[in-house]
Amino acid sequence: MMLHAVVKPRALPASFSIVPSEGLCQRSGTRRLVVMNTAAGAVVEEGSRQKDGIQRLTIVQPDDWHLHLRDGDGLNAVAPLSAGVFRRAIIMPNLKPPVTNLSAALAYRDRIMKALPSNVEFEPLMTLYLTDVTTRQDIKDASESGLVKAVKLYPAGATTNSQAGVTDLFGKCMPVLEEMVEQGLLLLVHGEVADQTVDIFDREKVFIETVLTPLRKKLPKLKIVMEHITTEDAVQFVESNTDGMVAATVTPQHLLMNRNALFQGGLQPHNYCLPVLKRETHRRALVAAVTSGSKRFFLGTDSAPHERSAKEASCGCAGIFSAPIALPLYAEAFEQAGALDKLEGFASLNGPDFYGLPRNSNTTTLIRKSWHVPKEYGFGPGAVVPMWAGQALNWNIE
């Protein structure tokens, strides 16, 4: 398949104060690009300059490898929005109570399926919530079901609904991790220490040093996804593990915003997530990683809806809702880096390849046309404010 595209560089919304990145491709003028889908992903060839126009980019339909769907009325509101964009999604298990065994995972899966429109094809890939009392049998049952694809490690107290998380990874959890190796289940990691004496901006780095590095030495055959990475340290950790057993997901917010976005014009609760946004140098490192063509980085939105009043509060919840607009947001980030040819690999190919799942057969077309993100979406009896609310985007899904 061959597509023609006209690309015009565009600055990010001024309210986010992102400084142009050193080392990123800053194009002047517009170029005509020929985009061809191949087995290795989209290939872009430069051609002659053209006048401004609409760009169409067709890629293999993407999956979301890190998604929060919540439950109840919230689930009913947001599940159709993700299903309208993504073919599959890894579903986070941090409900109340958490999804800790196969029975709970299957019941949650049934509720997700009931929340979807009948004419939508969407496959929820279920996960278990790792605790200090998870058993080998829990892992065997999950693996044999074929419906549970991974186990999620939340350090106790590290993020939303993580109170039941792990306190003794190298003790109580080690037999379970060994069983995961035997069964071929992946370990998904919220990579931050929960130690409140560690600076919040350093918790990912410390987690790598004190947990992930020794874990890799103890269980080198355990396949690990370090989720929603935020730092240059995490990029270097993933790249340093060259045996194909470690990968990472990256969110749209960590590609498009740095920590200034938390305070621009006043406190911005809808830009607050965990792991928290970091310095500009770390954002640049993430952009360089996802646009490098490396197969060890892939799309995971970490879309995490909270009702508006829970965000705009004296003690606001962590989480950014991005699911329905995530793909246009990623396109913005890749365009800023001059790397639209790398978007398909990141969004559609690297994830299923790492999980050992087939790539999707359907395609998705992005069209370059200015529009404004809705200021809110319905969320049960209330509303949820999305990332980039009310701001202009130059990309949309056709």
C-alpha cells in the first residue's frame, strides 16, 4: 500500500511550555512524503516540497498495552471509547477489590464485554494483581485460561489502588515469579519505589537500581515490561538489556509534556499522574527512544480516568485520561520528532511482537486536520477531563 502525505511542522500548545528538543529533527517548510506499509513497518521517503494539505497515514490498527477501564458506570462510559480506537488492550487489575485470581479476572472481563457496543471488535487482555499471598496455583490457572496474559507488580502504596500491592518481592513473591517463568506469563512493573523518603522525581531511578537490576540477575528468563517509563535512566535500562526479555511502554503525556505542565499558569491537576512528569531532558530521551526504531518500546496510554471532582480537589487523584485521543497525541509527538515513519512500529507492531501475539489485520487511518479535543467526556453521573482538553490537535482518526 502506498500513501501520499504532506507534513507541516507545528508547535505544541503554548500552555505546556515545551522547549524545542536538541537533537530532534526540526523541519522547516513542508515535504511530500511517500509512506509505504512493509513487513518491517511504514517506510518514509522524502520527495518534493508541496503546499499545505491534509496528510493521511494508514497503519496497522494499534493496541493499548496499558489501560485502566475502571468498573461500574465508569467502565460503561470509557470502555467504548478505547474500543473505538484500539483492537486489544492490556487491562490493569487495580480495582477495589483488586483482580488477584482467575475467577476475578474472568468476571471483570465479562463486565468489560457487556460494556462494549455489539458491533465493535475489542479484546481485553486480562492481568492479575500481584500480592504477597499470590500462589503458584493462581499463576497456573491464569496461564491455562489463555485469557490472562500478564501479572502486574504494584509496590504497595506507589500509586492508585496499590495498597494491596507487594511488600516482599524477593521473599514471599519469588516462588510465584519462578512459576511465571515456567508458564510464560509476563511481569508488568510499576517502576517506582514506595519509600516516602525518596524524592518523587527519583523513585523510578531508585527502583531500577534496587529492584529491577537484582530481579533480572535472579530471574533472567522472566519477561518484563517496565510500564509508563518517564526517565532517561529507564530508557538506558531497557536498552542495556539486549537479550529481548525487557521492554517498556510510553504514554502520550510523557512524550508531550515535562513537569512544567503541572504548574503552568497555576496548579494543573489534570496533568498530574504517577509516575509524575519529569524534566525536559527526560522527555527528550523518551522521544528519542520511541522514534529510534527500537522494537523494545511500544504504546501504552496508561489512560486513567477520574471524575472531575476527584481531580480538582484538595488532594487530587493521580491519572490522566487520554484513551479516545491517544493516537492523535502520539502522532503529534512523532511529527514533532520528524519520525512519522516510526509511528506504526511503536503503536502497532512492537507490542504484539513482544507479547508473542499476532499483529492485527485491520488498519487505522490518521488524517491531518485541525480539531479541538472535547473539554470533557461523560463518566458515570459526572465527567472526566481528558488530556489536552479544549486544545487544538492537527491529527484525528478518520
